[in-house]
Amino acid sequence: MNAPINIAGLLKKTKDVFNFHGGVHLPEHKAQSNQLPIGQLPLPDQLVLPLRQHIGNMPKVKVAVGDHVLKGQLIAEAEGSVSAAIHAPTSGTIAAIADAVLPHPSGLPDRCITITPDGNDTWIERHPQDWRKGDVNTLVNSLRLSGIVGLGGAAFPTQIKLRSNRSPIHTLVINAAECEPYITCDDMLMRERYDQVVHGIEVAQRLLGAKNIMIGIEDNKPEAVKAMQAAVENTDIQVKVVPTVYPSGDARRLVYLVLGKEVPQNKRSTEFGVQVFNVATVLALYRYFEFGEPAISRIVSMTGNVNQAQNFEVLFGTPLRHLVKAAGGAKADTSHYIMGGPMMGFNLPSEDVPITKAANCIIAASSTLFEPPPPAMPCIRCSRCADACPVSLQPQELYWFAKSDNFEKAQDYNLFDCIECGACSYVCPSDIPLVQYYRYAKSEVIALDKAQEAADLARERNEFRLARIEREKQERTAKHAARAQGAKAAKVAGNSDSKPAATDKQAAIAAAIARAKAQKETDSAAPKNTTEMSAATKAEIAETDSRRVAAGLTEEKSPAADNDKQAKIVAAIARAKAQKEDVSKVSVSGDDKTTKPVVDADRQAKIDAAIKQAKVAKAEAGKEKTSGNNDGQLMVDADKQAKIDAAIKRAKAAKSAALTAKNKEDN
Amino acid sequence: MNRSPYITNAPSVSSIMLKVLLALLPGIFVYAWLYGGGILITLVLATATALATEAIMLKLRRRPVQPFLSDYSAVITAWLLALAIPPLAPWWLIVVGVAFAIIIAKQLYGGLGYNPFNPAMVGYAVLLISFPVIMTKWPAALSFAETKLSFMDQFNYIFSHALPANISMDAVTSATPLDYLKTQLKLNQSMDTIQVAPIFGVFGAKGSEFVALAYLAGGAFLWQQRIITWHLPTAFLGAIAAMAGLFWMIDPSQFANPVFHLFSGASIFAAFFILTDPISGPTTPKGKLYFAAGAGVITYLVRVYGGYPDGVAFAVIFMNICVPLIDMYTQPRVFGHKK
């Protein structure tokens, strides 16, 4: 071994954890709920499963009222890319699919599936998978059916964090810091199920291909640390004991604590090759692959103002009331329940809400346990909040800007880097609810952005509408002209009107088919300003355009929605047009031979023009695409300009093509 | 409803302010012992004026009176101003000063938390400019003075401007060392001859240097209680010492040594009790260093080249103006942002 490596190794060793700025030391209250082993609950009379227990799309219900379901049966499947499935936590009958009150800060009701258990707890047939040897992609894809979400509280679908299209991961950090007071579910999980946790970590390691694995545990959980240290003995998993400083359990803070890497708020740790999983989540992964058990339960700390605080293995959908009863009931002065910890949790609307995938802890609250804050005093700029902020923000400035609705300035001071941990409020001598101000400011900024976006869209659509009206006007004029010409031609040919009408119909069908084809081909690359239009409208616009072009009547000002899709449609319609001409040619050829070459040449010219136009349009679209993708007001204008330019070019090309064709014809 | 965090653990504004008052007590005790009980009368007058004007202003502004009176911030302003003016001054001086500080410098700007300037220093500056003669007449420390005034004599002087028949004002008061230094240096005296004057003590002014030491102890208490951080006092005293050291090294015969500057005038008092006013001061750690260092440099320059014997009040007010700028340019790097 050469010396430099040893020195580097030594340096690494001396800096075992990296302390972040700020943070607060909180009274722990953990001993209250970690004295008893994890308890089991009797089956409740009813399970209410909200469809939205995770971040992302609402899953699609796969059962109907009255259906009998088995334990572990898929009752709602993931919908869209970010979503999670829901499974029946026990066997029973679907009693209802209706709105019920959710454990959510809003307190608003949302869609839930209610199951009446039959008491047999019969499992559906389970399909364990070989996670040690199986194909990684197959394993990851199968997770879409697992219903597993992050169990640390964020409830982000786990499958997405494991998908193969992510950046390569070299380090896996297992979050077992559990920094909020009162919560002990991860603590107890590690004490009792350390072997499964280790297997879970191995599952995640295999799926991610991570080489470096560490598990971060706060030093206030010596039993869990000891259990995990013994469990990882013959593995390459490192147990990192981090100091008890709130919010060490925040993923970005934990990554810094164990690796010294700062992951900014607007980036994911995966961009740095680091992935973070909660300790309970990896255990759920293990159980899914090893035993084929989907996510149907979790460990919940039931603590606070109850007679016997304890951790319980709780089936999702279990009413809170049932859990409270198991913990010896709530004390008389209990005023309400808090889901999560006392720093970032929220009030539950009632005792009837179900336990969901995000519920790591329920605290029975009373006014003696959590004293109502005294009225807020003015900020005295003592900067204790700034000293406590784990993100090194200036909470006193953010407060000032949020209070005065100066959102722009608040964003200058990095409002959106705030993780809402509440450390600032915790240390504020003036008892200012600082976090509430930041939440307010954030929601206002988001709302304003949305309003701006809607306004932009409305403006664009209005411009488009005006253009369309203008075009329709021109089109009418063109029609009149064409009809006049047609009447002339008919006079010359001496033909009746009935036949072309029939062929017209045929041609229209062909055109529609072509349109549909073009539509299908280009559906995925829909431009922003046309996405809101129906396919029919788009085709109509395209058709009008092409008609005008083919007739050589294009005006310079035709601000059509221009891109390659449009071009394809145009080309297709031109083809259809040509076909139509063919038909009409056949119909007229018998009567007058002199018109034939004229029609033929005319047709050729039209096709040439259309093709040229399509080419130009395509080139323009390509140019537009490459000329910059940054959005913003400026780009909108540039976009518009490009469209106009393209339209002009198109018109010119079409005109010259038509002219050439005409010249040819004359010769 | 989401009102987390549900727990807090912070000293209230009142308890912070009370600790500041507590930290002033050793200084007040030594002050009263050296200069007589007259300061206690001034302190009572100042406190009464502050509470009365604060209450009236809160009423006029239709704000709740009780919570704001019991935050003790007005009392701090009163005490700081009372301790800054000469102990033997007519009663109306402190009343005018405190009333101005509370009404104009604090309440008209919006009360607690909204005053851009240190109210006590605004009051001091107004008094110094309006009544320069009274404001620069400091009595020699009584314990060292030949002519002694009893508590009753001081009481009578404060309220009726009358001294015992056999004592003249000149016998009681003298120039402060900073003042004396300035005038003597103008008369082309050298430091060696100036500093043998009886008003000079061991390292600063005779008597007041001990008051300064007591303030230092109070400041240490505030630091230990985490009411203040080390930044402001260290940078302020450091800047004074650096300036004084520089000039002293260039010409020891024309400039007093750094230790003298640290223990003369309001250096220690200001370092721990004036600059540390959070409301009118900067909030970033770096900003605190700039703010206090700037105040230290200005204080020294006013002392040596300015028209007033001490420059703390002007230095603090000037630096108060710079606070928004300082705060803006000294934002700490946010977690994860570029270094």
C-alpha cells in the first residue's frame, strides 16, 4: 500500500460525519412509545382505503361494490407514470367506493374504497421473486404492482426511484435518523426486524447497483444502532451514527451528514449518484420480493396523550379510532390528533380518518402537551432563526417579504430552498409562526405562476382565433372565386353537376383518412399552442391552408400553426387532393379531351407546390426547435416571428411553384 | 389546518430584555458607588418617562399597551440613555432625551421591531447637539474627588439645579480624559505630560474604567446566556484597538495607546449594550462584523479628529443607516448553492 491512500483513508476516518449549519436540539419524548414491542391490532370492522395515499396520480379502481376481495388483492392499479397501486389489506367485501374524509392537512374528503373484512384474512396467491438473481428490469417493473411508497412520510412511489432511466447510483443512503420527537416506528423496526432491514437494503442495493451503502441513525437510538451494527457485520453496509440534531432526517441533510455532499433543493441527490430510502421502505421491498406481499400495512407510533403509547403494525385503512383504542385509549383532555411529528405534522380532521401509507406517527394532543402559542410579537431581528436554519436561509428577511407580499424579493432570498422544517419557529422569541408565512408565500407564488401561464395560454388562443377568423374570411372569398370558375368550366365542358358531387364525397373520405393518419403519426409531438384544440379543428385548419395553397391563393399573412406536424398534414391532404383530381379527371375525360392535359398539369403543379411547402415548413419547424428551448416572453415572440416567416416562405414557395407549373403548362 | 411546529422553546422577548437589564446591574452598582446615588434618580426618571411615553404612544396608535409595556424594551432604552448622559444633569435633560427616543425614534417608526436607529443613541445625539455644555460636564468620580456631594445634594441639584452654598459646579465636574486629551494635544502637549493628570486612571479614566470593567462582566453574562454573539463586541473593540494601535505606533507622543481607548468613554458599554441592539443592527454573522468594525473605526476617528469627545452615538447611527446594505451583501451561502 502506498502512503497517499493511507493518508486519504485516515482523513476520511477523522471526518466521519459532516455537521450541517443550524438545526435545533428538541426534547425527544421517544421513550414514551419505544418501551413496548411492536403490537398487532385486531381486525377493525371496516377498512377505508383512500385512493390518494401517495404523491402522484390517483390509481384506477379495479373492483366494484359487492366484490369479494382477498388479502393482498390489487383493488386499484397505478395510473400514469407517478402513481401507486392499492391492495386489499385483508379479505372481505367491497362495501363502498365513495368520498370520505382523509388524513390530509386540507381535511377535504376524497375517493376511498371501503372494505368490510370477512374475518378470515385469506391471502391471495402470492408470487415471490428471486431478487438476488432475477432480471433487475423485470423486478423493478413488477414494483408497479407492489403499491410501495416512501414510508418516511413523503409517500413518493418507490418504483420511480428505482427505474432504470435514472442517473447511475453509486451510493445508497438508508434514512433511519428519525429526527422528529415522539416518533419511534423506525427505531422499533430496526430493533426487532434488523435482519429483514438488512435484506431490504440488499434488495435496494441490487436494484440500484450501488456500491457504497450507509445507514444513518441518530445517536439517541443506541439499541437500534447496536442491532443494526450486529446485523450488518458480514455485509459491506456501514452504520453511520449521526448526532441528534433536528432535522437530520431530512434527506438532503442526511446525505450531507454521512457524505459531506450538499444537494441543492432544486436538484435530486440521484444527480450526484446518491439515492436515499427510508429504512421501512427497503423492508417493504424485501417483503414484496421475498414473500410476494404488497404494501398493505406499516408500523405506526401511537403516542402522546394516550394511556399506553406503543408502536403497532397497522393495516392501511384502519380507522384512527381503532388504533387509539389499542393504545389504551386517549386521555380525557385530548383535544385532537396530529399526524407526523410535532415539528412538521398536521392536525387530523377527526378520529375517523384512516391510517394511510404516509402515517408514521399519530400524536394525541392536548393543550397541556402542546401549549397554544402566545400572540406573536414583532420580529426583533435577533437572528436566532437564521442561526437555526439548516439551509442557511435568512428567515427574518423571508418573513418580512412574505408578510408584505413581496414575493419577488422572497424568491431572491431563496424562499423555495426552505424545507419548512420549523426550526426557525421553534427558536423564535416573538412566537411568530414563520413557517406559515413561508407556506403562504410559496402557495401565492405558485398560484401567481399558474395564473400567468393561464393568461399566456388565453392570449395565444385568442391570437389564434383571430387568425382563424381572418382565414375563414379569405377562404370564403376563395370559395366564391372557385365556384365562379367552376361554373365557367362547367359551361365550357357542358357537364352536369351531379357527378362531381358523388366523386367529391369519395375524395372527402380519402382526405379524412389521410388526415387521421397524419394526426396519428404526429400526435406525440403536439406543439404547445395547439394542444388545446380538437383534432378536427386542427385538421380543418390544415385543410383550409392546403386548399388555399393548392389554389395558389395564399396570402402573405397566414399565421398558421407551423411545424412538421402541420407539414405532414398538408402533404397528406395534398395527396388526397390529388386523388380527388384523379377521380374528377376520369369523370371528365370522356366528355372533353382538351381539358385533360390542363387538369393533369394543374394537378402536378399542385402536388409540387404542396410538397415544397411541406419541405419549407419542416425546415422552419426544425429551425425553430433548435433555435432555443428556453421559454419566456421573449421566446414566445420569437416563436411567433418564426411562424410568420415560415408562412411567408411557404406562401412564396407555393406561389413560385404554381407559377412554374403554369408556365410549363402554357408551353 | 396546519400550524406545525407545535412545540417551541425560545426565551420570550420580555425575558431577553430582562436579562439585558440584569446585565446592566453590575455597571450601575459600580457607577453609583463611584459617582453617588444621583444616577439612581436619573434611572428612575428615565424609566418613568419611557413607560409613560410608550403607553401614550401605543394608545394613540391604537395598539395593545400591556404586552408592549411588559416587553421591557422601553426600559432598556431609558436605562441606556440614562447611563450615557452625565450623572449630574438637570431632571428635564433625561426626560427630554428619553421622550424623544421613545416617541420619535421608536414609536413613530412603528414601535418595537421597526426602528431603524438605536433609540437611545438618537436620544443621546439630540441631547448632545442641543445641550452640548451640560452633556460634556462630567463629575469626577466622587470617591476620588476632593469635593463630595451627598445623595441629597445630588437630588437637589438634579431637580432644582442648586448646589450646597460652599460648592461650585466647577469644583465637582471636570473634563473627561478623552476631552482633556483632545484639548491638551491641541495645545501641543505630549502624551507623557498629559497622562499624568489626576483624571487618568490605571488604563482609562479614573473611576469610569471600573464601571467599564463591570459592564464587561455584564456583557460576558449576556454572551454566556446566548443573548448576544461574540461578533459585535469583538469587532467593535477590535476595530478601536486596531485603529488606536496603528496611530499609537506611528506616533506615541500624539496618540493614546489602545488600552486607554478601550477603557475610556463608552467603548465597553457600547460594545456590549449599544451595538448589540438587534432591531437596528444587522442580522448576518458577517454583517455584524462589518457593522461593528465600521462603528469602531468611526468612533475612533470622531474621538481623535471630530468635534465631540466621544463618537459612539454618531458611529452607531451612521452604521444603522448602512444596515440594509450590509445585510443585503453579506447573505450567507445557502445550502447546496454555489460556493
